[in-house]
Amino acid sequence: MIRKLRLKFVAVCMALVTAVLAAVCFAIFAALRGNVEDLSREVLYRVIQEEALPGGRKPEIGVEIGGDKLLLPYFTVSVWPGGGGAYAAYVTGGTYAGLEDTAELTAILEDCLGQKPPEGVIQSYSLRYLRRDNGLYQRLAFVDMSMERAMLREMMGSYLRIALAAFLLLLGVSAALARWATEPVERAWRQQRQFLSDASHELKTPLTVILSNAELLSALPLEDRPARWTDNILSESRQMKRLVEEMLTLARADSMAQAPPPGEVSLSDIAGDCALAFEPVAFEAGKPLEYRVAEDVLVLGDGDKLRRLTSVLLDNAVKYGAEGGTITLTLEKTERQARLTVSNPGGPIPPEQLERLFERFYRADASRGEKSGFGLGLSIAAVIAQEHKGTLRAESGGEGTRFLFTMPLKR
């Protein structure tokens, strides 16, 4: 699917590029053709007034093209009318030789005199003509168009080669842009497939337990059914309910539904309450909790969501902190931001795993069968941070791992 999307992207881009290049080339061709024709007409108007130079030399008539002088072959003819529709024609100048009294000259003159416009083209001989009536006779000037056309073909050939090179370059750019533009789609598609696979895996275990206990209960008389099987069903059902709720939270975030307008919240109170709530939990786990909370850290946001973010970070630290290590929570106030830091000692997390900590269902050092969580907590925390125009990142080194959450202060 992604490959087809990329090909479609490239096809659309190149269709637009082709249309633009075709329009540009047509405009250039029309402009060049008009300029060359104007130059050719300029030569016609000049040669029709020129006479042979002394000594029978012919004046050199040319035009400037790109700084070079282009000499165009030409000749002039004087036509004197005779009786009975006959006429006498005399070649009076030009760069052609041996035209006098030839069948070609007669055919050219008949074609020219047979056309009504005083200026035009004789296609069969590739000549442009200009006719001027001087009363007693007509003066005709002819300029060869073959050089004009050759020059036009050469110039357009150069422009077409440039257009082809531009097309190939833009083809490569479009292919690169297609890959770059579809990367988020490919990543989302891959994450969706992984999400479905992981969710199915997480739901499979409690469903298996529930079904097994239910089958055992149904096979026994009512008075012989052990309470522990009923407790297992209840426990796993609650586990599934919590997983479904967390998945719904992420689904709402993905749908980008508008959150209610935020109010003023004391992040100091939230951090202090969460620290007090987790202090006995951390102590029981053999990982004492220390906290330093700055006063009057006021922000705009949803208090319940910020409380959940803080709880997720503390819960994560209790679960994965080293045995006997001290967990620390720090809330600081900078000039423009509130900064919440939760640290726990332990071995460093490899960089490739650190980048994936906020992926859904991902655990850096626990199997999927663990019952203490589903790997969605940090994903939910990252979504909450994004909703509050903040950032949540993880750092890990020799002293342990810490999570840093920053968000703007209330102004």
C-alpha cells in the first residue's frame, strides 16, 4: 500500500512538473519564434531600401543574436509591368548568384505576386518576402528562412535538453519527497499493526484465565465451586477493564478531540500529593522516595491529567528502579517553564531502547506476560504532555534513568 502511495505521489508530482515544463517550453518557443521573425522582417525592411555598393559589392545585412552577427541570405527584384499582363523582372541586389532569367525566379515571383498581402512567406522555397509599390514598378525583397529556422531549432534543442535535465532532476527530488512525505504514514501503519498485535497479545492472557476458570466452575456443582476461581475471574476482568480504558484514552488522543478549556492548576500541589501517595508504595518496595517540590508552580491545564502523568512517572520508577535505590521527584520553576523530574537508580538503558520507551506496549526490560502493567503508561504520559504544550523525554546513564517533563508556566 505504501509503495502504491509513493508511486501515486511521484506520478502526480511529475504530471504537474511536465505540465509546467511544457507550458514554459511553449512560451519560450513562441517568444523565440516571434523574436526571430521580427529580426527577419527587420532585415527585409532594410534590404528593400539598400542598393548595391560601388564596384558591384553587396551590402552585408545581418542581425545580432546573442552578441554574434548572423548574416541572412537575401536578394531584391524590381518588377516592371508590361502589356497583356506580362512583366519584366530584374534582380537588383543580394547575396544570391545566377538567379536572373531562371525558372526558380519566375516561380518565386509568380507565387509572390499572386498573394494579396504585401508581406508573407513562400513556403515552397522557404523565403520571406516584402513587396513595395513604387508607382512605375514594384520592388520585392526576399530573405532566406532556412537559417532562421535552423537557428530556432538549435535554440529550442538546447532548451529542451535543459528541460529534460530539469525533469530528471525533479523526478529524483519527487521520489525523495515521496519517501519523506509517506514516512509518517508508513510509521503510523506499522504502529497500527503492531498495536493490534500487542493489544491482542495483552488481552489473550486474561481471556484465557477467565475462560479456563469459567469452564472449571461450570463443570462443578454450585456448592463445590472454589472461591479462588471466582476471584481469578474477577481479577482478570478488572485487568482487562483497565487495559481497555487505557486503550480508549490513547484512541481519544489519536482522534485529536478538543479538550475542555484548561484552568489554573497548582503543579506543586499535584506533585506533592502524588509523592505522598507513592511514598508508602516505594518504601514497601524497598526503594525510598525523596522529593523536593517548589512552591507556587502554577500552570494552565487539566489537573486530573497532570496528576495521572506524575503518577505514571512515579509508578514507572518504583517498578524499574534498582533494589535499595532511592527514587527522587523534583519540581522546579524556571523563568518560563515548570520542570518535573523523576529519577530512579539502575542500569543504563541502551539508546535504541530509550527511543522506544514511549511506544505503546513497549517494555525495555520486562516480558509481555508481566501483570504489573501493559506498557501503555508512558505512551499516555507523552500524550498528556503534548496536550499541555509540553515535552516529556527520558535520559539514561550510569547513575540511572530519569524522566523530564516541562510545560509553560501560567502568565
